[in-house]
Amino acid sequence: MARIGILGLGNWGTALALVWCKDGHNVLGWTVEQEVYESMMTSQENEKYLPGYKIPDLDCTMEITDVTESCEILVLALPSSVILEVVDMIIPSLRPSHLLVDLAKGLAPSSEGGTGMISDAIERRLSEAGMSNQVVVMTGPTIAPEVARGVITNALVACHDTVIAKRVADRLSTDSLILTPAGDPVGAELWGAYKNCVALACGLVDGLKETIGGDNLKAAMVLSGYSEGLVLLGEMGADTNTAFGPAGIGDLYVTATSPRSRNRTLGEMLGSGMTLDESLEEMHMVAEGVRATRMFLDRSGRMGHHTPFLSTLGSLLDGEIEVEDAVRRMAGAYEAR
């Protein structure tokens, strides 16, 4: 039995809390949202992010030091835009025994330097504070409501120290959540972010279902996006094998096709004629694809790498081209290699 602290009670953090509570672990969740805290305390349910699932064994707090004082595994279930701020908040109360699990994945702001990965930025913050806590990246095809429902799910836990990755996988796997250890946190994190860009493009196709949208066009989006990612992410340091596992094609498939996928849903709104601002306003959960697209474009531009799929998606998000024009260009962006 582990003592797990989950920082951030969105739908993914809450789903993990449910699974691990059922497996007998002691779980404490932290949130900054008063309505989420009150919902958990009064109805034992996260009515905002994961309605319909009672978690009577989950303790909840709005004091972040409660988590660092009582837990050994700290799960950072936070949007990429705020995760580093929260890391700064917990550093003063971290112990050497604390293990950090990063669920945010992806690219840190360019001002962070280093490899550009969020996990790397976390490790450098720890190092600057004189700490050497292990950071593990967890990613894969994990639609939160399905995980909460008990659907068998495979995810990757990756760490530079594969012994640590195996230990985490063994300790936190359950009957329904199968965690596979790996030694490529860079690749796991890159694919965990990049797949959101492809999901946005596939959502555009769903939004065009009354005109030119259809399964053939969606297949073209996946092919163009995935093939471009293979080259770009490889040049950014990802192991090619990671592209063919849970963090790569597995996560990309479910995020690009599931009706529960936030990024696919955002793309569908854009494809149906809504503006980006209107679409984002309708969503109360964060869709990372917009930020990921812009950050990958920034990184690929500085590398001098040609990315027609991402460039077209970025032009659409910036309002420079229309949706039908964008999907035609992205469908034609595939280059046989």
C-alpha cells in the first residue's frame, strides 16, 4: 500500500484517485478549486470533472503542505501551463524520499532552457534547490471516464532510471490499470504532447461531417500528423520505439478518435464554424493541443525543421486560413519516407 498525493483534481487526477483508492492505497487529493473541494467533501464526488463516481475513501485538501507531509508519491495531475508553478510551491516541503510523477507531459516554455521537456524543467528546479528527487513521466491512451469505469487501460511510466520506472509500475498497477516501465521519458513526454495536435486535426474532420468530413479524411490526418511527428520528435530526442508503444500510436489513436477526447472535441468545434475563443470558452477542461501546436512550431522553427502539417494547423488556430483549406493542406502533407 502506497501513500499517494494527487496534486490537481481534474478528471484524470480524480480517475486515478478512484482507481488507486479501490486498490487499497491511501490517497490524498489537493485542489485550488473551492467548488471541487466542497463537492468532494459533501458528496464524495467530483461533480465538476468526473460526475457519477463516488470516492468515499479519498481525502481532500486545499493545503498543499498536507500532501507533502503525509504522502510519499506525488502525482502532478496538472495542466502544462501551471505545473511548474506548483512544483515551486512544493519544493520547500519536499523530502528526499518523495517521488514525483509528471502527468502533464510536453514542452516547457522556451525560457526554461534545457531539453525543453516539462520533466526536465522540473528536475532542474529540483537540482537548483539542492534536491535529487526522481521524476517519472506517465502517459498513454488514458481516457479518464473509462479508467474510472474500470476499462482495462495500458499506460507508460518512463524514467531515466529504469529500476525506478519498474518499481513505480509494479506498485501502482491495478487489475484495470496496467503500467509498463520504460527508459525514454523524453520520447514519452514528446508524444504525450504531440498527439494532441493530431487529435485537433481529426476533430476538424468531425466538425466537417456534413460536407467533406469522413473516415477517409480522418485517416489522412492521422497519417500526415503521425509521419511528421516520427521525424520531428526523433530529431528532438525521442527513441523511435516509443512512437510504436502506448505513449505513441496508442495515445494518438484514442485521443484522435474518442468522443471523450478534449482535443478532438475542441477541433470539432472549430470545424463546425466556431472561433477558437468561442470553443475554448465552452470547455471547462483544458485542451492542451493549442499550446502544444504553437510550442512545437516554435521549437521546429528554431531547429530549421520543415513541418507542413503543424504549420497549417497553426495557421488555422491563428485565423489565417479557413477550415476546409486547412484540412486539404494537412491531408496532402504526408511524405513517403
